[in-house]
Amino acid sequence: MPMLSPVYNKEGLLEAGCDEAGRGCLAGSVFAAAVVLPPDYRNEELNDSKQLSAKRRYALRQVVERDALAWAVARVEPQEIDRINILNASILAMHRALDQLKLRPQFVIVDGNRFKPYADVPHQTIVKGDGKYLSIAAASILAKTYRDDYMLQLHQEFPHYGWDRNMGYPTREHRQAIADHGITPYHRLSFGGLGEPQLPLEY
């Protein structure tokens, strides 16, 4: 796989990469991560979490947490998603992750094409950034694995919905379980469980 770039900004600013997981789900919180890697960091195995097996993602999570200068994971609950919509919730989750970093970044790069300014820190959105920049790829791995852990916990409480397999995404199995058993406190009511959520193609 191609080697991802270490940083976007060329001014030597301390850069954080952000990504989210669970935006297109019918159930569960949306998660986001922020990661600050050393500016000269190299890792040929880091890539977009969607391109990696679950086993590889969890192995790389340990690497990211060990090697990062700072990292954080945050989430926005289903009730908040229903109130402010999933786009705003995804951005809020990234802001919350940035808030939790032990180092304040001087520049932020974000996967996708939508973001809201974080305090006075300059930022850049990058479509498919999780396949281009190491810190975004690292954030995608943390967001995805921590969200998967969360959905596996919810599965223990509500096993009918197959969340250990679909992680809350709108699979046929999940939709049928909603039809058979109704919704749970973890379902996003604004998505309704009827038809695909109407989301932008790129974030």
C-alpha cells in the first residue's frame, strides 16, 4: 500500500488529524478521534480503517496509542444526533476529541469536506484524507475500534439486532429486527429505520 504523508501543513505547526465513525448508522453514538503524531512519523501499515481487517485495526490501535504525541476519542449520543442532525453531531464529536487532547494542536486536518472552525485553530478538510495522511488514518482506526467496542457492549443488552455484526449500520438483518422488535433507546429516531439515511456522499 502507498505510504501516507506525515503532515499537511508545511509551516511546522503541531497538527492533529480527525475522523469519525458511525455516521451512517441507525443506532448508537457517533464516535470521533483526534490524533497528533510526531511530524517526522513513518508507518507503512497505517491506512484508512475501512481498508484494514478488524484484527489489523486493533493491532494498529495499540501502535497509535503508543506512538502518538496525543490522542483522544469522543462521542455524541443518539439523542443529541436527533436534536442537532448527524452532520453537526459528527463535527461536535471531533471538537470534543480535540478538547480532550493533552496537547493543543496548531493546525487540524479533517477527513471529508465539512467541518466547523475549532476555536481559532486553522483547519483543512481533505476528501478521502484517511487514505492520504497518517494522522487522519490513525484517527479513523481509533474512532472505528472504540465505536466497535461500544456496539459490542450494546449488543449484550439488545442481542436481537445483530450489532455484533452490523455495528448499527442499516443492514437487512438490522431493519428486519426493527420491524420485529421495534426500536431501542440507542436508535436514532431521526433516521426512523425506514429507508436509507439521506446523507451527503462525502463528508
